[in-house]
Amino acid sequence: MGLERPGLALANLASLPHISAAGAIATGTHGSGDHNQGLASAVLALELVDADGELRELSRDADPVLFPGAVVALGALGVVTELTLAVEPAYDVSQRVHLGLSLERLAADFDAVFASGYSVSAFTSWDPDRAAVWVKHRTGAAEPAGSVAGAVPATTPQHPIGGMPAHNCTAQLGEPGPWHDRLPHFRAAFTPSRGDELQSEYLLPREQAATAIARLRALGPRLAPLLHTSEIRTVAADDLWLSPAYRRDSVAFHFTWIADPTAVAPLLASIEDALLPLGARPHWGKLFSCTPEQLDRAVPRLRDFAALAQDFDPKGKFRNDLLATWLPASQA
């Protein structure tokens, strides 16, 4: 990690380290933590090559109105060539996994569970009705004694997917290590998650967490046969137009599916039927089936971003089929 040598760190990382910073930022990828924003919120400035081949520089200080629309940008504005990120002194993190939390208890004690560490994730298959809670602490912060809402500390290393080797995961059992080797769940030298898989994710207003959990529990018998695992996280609000956490503290429901798009597609529709009425926004870098009209209602600044993309790229050099579908036709 390039930042480690000078003793610097990022405040947050995604759950796996096998992705580029530019790609993660462009799609609004995030980690977890009640007070942690997504990675894109660390961007202070960026350079990109626009549709005319010109180098354009934008920064939060110099372009306060435009900049929040240009960070999570899906590649629609140009080719990003440089990013300037906010950093802080390097720190160590330890993590422990707590097992056997009922989903009913998770919903009832949601705030307490997700306040139990610097970065917290709950993994479940939705059927059976249990979750494992992964709690990451910055060293020096107080760790909870004993259980987390009744979930007991694991005595051996765990993998988020049952039956997968735990040595693929970053060290647990309270062993401290560098931030970049603990905030992700998986080690960079090993296959993350399952490897051969599909993913989808939806971010909702945090206050809808208990209702969303109840609705997904009802879908559990249908979800579980096609799931490797599902992860629940919290994300702090930001001001980036296309961020799924735009202007609201959020709860994120991630799904790691078996690699069968035909079988998964009907479940995406059912999940969206359950979660979109609660204010769900899809993760841009993962599978979803929202219609353009649903996206327009779910993403408050989508039309503003479409106008920005038109201004940066009036001839559509950076357009593709996905962008043509997602951006409102009146602005495309």
C-alpha cells in the first residue's frame, strides 16, 4: 500500500482490496461505519481528460458547486487520470467476529450493534435466521466486553461464506494490524469472497433498517438457495450527487449470489419490490433491475448529473448502453 510507507492512511476502505481506487470512487463503493463515508468522499481534487482530449482539473475548494457531481461519475465525464485524496496518520485496527445473532435482535438493537466498532458488518444468508457480526476497532478504542447483542465472540477465524477457508480473510481474534490489512475482509493475496459470483446492493435511509430487515427475512427461503452470503453495513451521509448515501445516513444491504443470472433476476425484482418503496438506491457497480423511471425517483440529482454529462460530453463519446438506459432521456 503506497500510503503506508510515509505513515499515512485513508479513513475507510471497501470490503475487499482487489479493486482500483478510481473504479471504486466512480461507482460510489463504500466500506462500513456509522461515521464513515464512502471512499469517494475522500476525494479532494481530480484530473480528467474530457471528450475533446483536454485535461480538466476540478477540486472541492475551487469548484464547490460542480465538484460533488463529478466524483461519482460512472465514467460519463471523461477519463480520470489523477485523484487527490484526504489522508490521516496511519493507524492499526483489530477485528473480532461475533456469532449467532438473531435477525430479530439485529433489527431491534440495530443502533447498538453498529455502534460497537469503528467499522461493523453483519453477514447472513437470511435463512437460517442468524447473523455473524464482524467488528473492527481502531487500536486504542475500547472494545465491547463479551457478546454483541447476544452474539458471542468466535474462538476460531471465520469466513463470511460458510465452508470457505478463513485464511483468505484478514486476521481476526483481536490481532492488531495495519489499517489496510484489517478494514477489508479479505487478504489481497487470496481470492476474495467466492470469486465466481454475482453481486447486488441497495442503500436505504438508516431509519428504515428494521423494516427492511423484516421484509428481507420474509424473502429468506427464496434468497438463501441462491446466496453465498449477504452483508449489512452502515454508511454516513455525503454530498456527492450519484452517491447512494447522498444526503442521508444509510443502511446497505449487499447480496453475493451464485453465478446464475437467470435464476437471480427474479429475486432482484422481488428485493426491489420490497425495498424501493422504503427509499432504496442501487449500487451503480452491481446488478439491479430498476427501470429508468424508478432510478429517476430514487436518485435525487440524476437529472442534474445527466445535464452535467451532456455538458462535458455533448457528442456522447463516453456513452454506452448502460448510461443511455440510466440517464433520463430528456437530458441524454
